Amino acid sequence: MYVLRRLLALVGVLLVSSFLVFAAMYAAPGSPENFLVQGRTVTPEVLAAIRRQYSLDDPFLVRFWNWLTGVLHGDFGQSLTNRQEVGDLLANRLPTTLALVAMAAVLIVVLGVGLGIVAGVRDGVVDKIVVLGSTVGFAVPTFFAALLLMSVFSVWLGWFPVFGSGEGFADRLWHLTLPALALALPSAAVVARITRTAIRDERDSEHAVMAIARGVPSRIVMRRHLVRNSMLPVSTVVGVHIAGLIAGSFVVEYAFTLDGLGTLLVTAVQTKDFAVVQAIAIVLVAGFGIINLLVDLLYAAIDPRVGSRHTA
Amino acid sequence: MKRFVHRMGPLGMVAVGILLLVVLGALSAPLIAPYDPTIGSVTQRYLGPSAAHLLGTDQAGRDIFSRLLWGARSSLIGPLIVVCVTAALGTLIALTSVWWGGAVDSLLSRLLDLLFAFPNLLLAMLAIAVFGPGLLTAAFALAIAYIPYTARVIRSTALRERNLPYVRSPELQGITGPTIAVRHLLPNVAPLIVTGATINFGFAMIELAALSFLGLGVQPPQADWGLMVANGQQSLLKGYPAESILAGLCIVLTVASLGYVGDKLGGRAAAGRKA
């Protein structure tokens, strides 16, 4: 029930936002046919022909309806700059972005939660280093992290390639390591800090103190009492940050010149290729919504109180 | 003042010091910058640090120190616009929906949910696609994207205050909603607005710098930290890291200081950010 309601809400949001995006592009200053002729002087007949070819003379709602039904059939229209099918462009670019986001998500969980647990359990130098690192790491913009990693590991040490996203699985993994690291760094810093706080809160709680006093082995106290309970606040933060990776990936892709959706969006925005911009915007909003939904479901699975509160 | 120093602690005072330095540098850039930040000389490319060029020159022979000073201006003005617009509109929306409640509240909440559906940078890029690149477009778009965070926090606090006697009794006396909202509700949520703005400033700085890095924010040859990191990328790969590294460090130091001060003031929760 809860899932169904959330899915319906997501569909509603997608419909409204696609309408808003389409309307914004429609209302944008400058007309598409002038862009298509690129400043050459052409006769009014040619302009009219172009307008007909791209059905620019139809009323706004008709155009929106045609576009929407096209999108639902998997047809995103043609790119204005190179006449390619937008759907094909997206399909070519999507794997890189997905791989990048997935790798960064794994890094956030492993690095963030791992370091957070270590800092939460141990006092002293380790803890101090993680706390300081997370304060600074959070303030490092992804593009700057990208440049630093690139200059140290690619240019100086030569361990990783500087550009491109590679062919095949292993090669791709190798190419995407640095970008994923740069993308994950600020989020991992935040997650580490939240985890540390959560672990410390649990460590001082009565059930943990009681367990230690009863002589329960420390490994079991760790696993059953500290980590498990502290995962509640951590999972929301991790979810928010994984959803946030979608936007962050534009910048990292651009810095490493990867052929993902982000670089495609940046060029499309620069060249005012609205067909591409619209399509990517919708895909990203959908991705963002789906990740957020999954996170909420996961949260409900971890904490049964959440789901029941929503359905009540 | 004493209380403020005590609250910040030694590290906090260092952070405040860094922030003051950055603001001072930005304000006095026209007076103390030794060179024009946009004009370089081909014969002066990639110079190391010297008495003439404190931090050396970039690939176009422009003085890096002067560019950092001037860059501080656009790097601060952008987030300032974002924070002011967000605080004003966010507070307006929050107070309106709290005061009237009911249909108005649920309508405004739906609107905020819709804004939440767009990743911040995506919203900014859509606005730039429509209105063309530039700092102002980027800043206003980001401000819109930040509204839901601010509005939610203020709304939840104001909702609690709404039914307290100091708000209820003037209402019974027939004093109009806007007057009560401004005179009584606003002062009670004001600390929250300020703390939220401090935290948002850091976020805005990073995201605006990212937009400039993508070539969609501040346009060359203007000086801006994000743009300098981007410009320096080629030089960095050729072995001249000064421009990128220094501009990047300016961003990191400013944002880290802001984050630290903001945490001391009231924490990220006040900005409505989960993290």
C-alpha cells in the first residue's frame, strides 16, 4: 500500500516536472529555427519548411502531448545539433554514468561507514584524524578533488589513466576508479562523521553498557548493539548522498572527460540543444526519485515503525 | 563578544579569522591587487613566485594573486545572492503556510515537494539552458533549488510557535496575520534563518564554483575561483599546478571555515540538510 502510494506520487511528480521543463524550454528566449539555420540568411519559405519539419507551428499543448506520448514510447525526439536520436544518445551515455554512480555509492558506504565505525569505537589519534579528515573532506568540491587525484595518481605516479571511460568491464573499472573516488569523497566524509556520532551515542546507551557489564564478547556487542542500531540515522544520510551523486556526477564526468550523461548535458546546455536537455532532465529526475524511493523503502525495512506510521 | 569567542573555541576563531580575511580581500581587491586580473602578457606566462608576482602567473600571463583577490568577489557575491533570496522566499513561504494552514499549507507543501524532485545542480543547469550562462542566472536558480530546505525547517518551528499564547492572543485581539507574523513569529525563527544561511552559503559556494567550472557560471576572462580551477586544469597537467591548487585551496578553506562556524552556531539541521 505504502509502496503503491509512493509510486503513484513519483509518477505524478514526473508528469508535472516534465510539463514544467517542457514549458520552460518552450518559453526560452530565441527561437529553435533561428538556431537551426545558425545565423545564415534564409528565405522565409525555408524557415517555414524547417518549422514544419520540427512541427514548431503546433500549439503548445499539442506539442507537449506529442512529446510526452513519444517519450512514453521511448522516442525522445531528435537532437537539434547533430540530428541524432536523443534516445540513442542517452542509451550510449547511460552505462558510464550508472557505473560511476554505482562505484561512488559503494565507496561512500565502505569508506564512510567503515571509517565512521573505526572512529566511533577507538578514541585517540585514529578518531582525531577521521574527524579532521571529514571536516576538510566535506569542504573539498568534487571538481577540485578530481584535479588533485588526477595530478597525483595519473600525471605524477601514472597509476591511472587521465581521461576516458575505457572498454570492457575491468578496463572501465580501472578508468572510473579516480572519478568515483573524487565523487564519493565529500559524501564519504559526511557519512563517516554521522556514523561516528551514531556509534558514540549507542556506546553510551544503557543496553550497550549493560551488555558489556554482563560480559558479552565485544565483537557481538559491536555487531548486534552498536553497529545495527546506529545504522538507522546513517542509512538516511547515505541515501540522501547517493541520490545527490546524480548531480555531482556531471562535474566529475566533465573534469575527467568521461562520456556520460553529465558531459552530454553540459554540452547540450551550452549549445541550447533543448531536445537533449529535456530528455536528460526527465531521466535524471526519474533516477533521483527512484533512488529516494528505494532509500525510503530500505529505511522502512530497517525500522518497521516507519512503514506502519505512514500507512496508519 | 566574549560569549561568541567562548562559543567558537580556538579553532573556531581561526575559522572566523579566515572568513574575515577573505571578505577583506574581496572588498579591497581594487585597492590592493597589484595587477589587472583580466589582462595578461604573453611574455610573462607561467612565472614562478617572485617579488613582482607574489604567487606567479597563469597560462595567459595574468597575476595569480590579483586574480585570487578579484575572484573572491564573485565567489562571495554569488552565494550571498543565493542565501539572501533563499532566506527571504523560504521564510515567506513557511510563514504563509503556517499562518493560513489548511489548503494553502498543503498547496505550498506540494510545491516544495516538486522542487525537491530536482537535484540542485540540475535545476540550475535547466535555468542556464533557458536564460543563458552567467553568475546571476546560476545564483537565482540555485536559490530556488534551496528554498525547500529552508522553508521546511522554518515551517516546522513556526508551526510549534503558532499555537503559543503570544501568537494566539494578538490574533484574538484582531491584529492582522502579516503584522503578527512579522512582529512575533519572525523574531522567533530568526536565529534559525541565520544559521541556515551560514550552512547554505558553503553549499552555494561549492555548487556555484562547480557551475563556473563547467563553463556555465562566471564567464572568462572574469576572475572566479571555480573558473580558475577549471582554467588551471591544462596547466596542471603540464606541470604548473599553482593556479588550480591555490584557487581550489581558497574554496576549501572558506567552505571548511563556514562549515565549522555554522556547526558551532547551530548545526546542519538548521539548514534542513540531513548532512
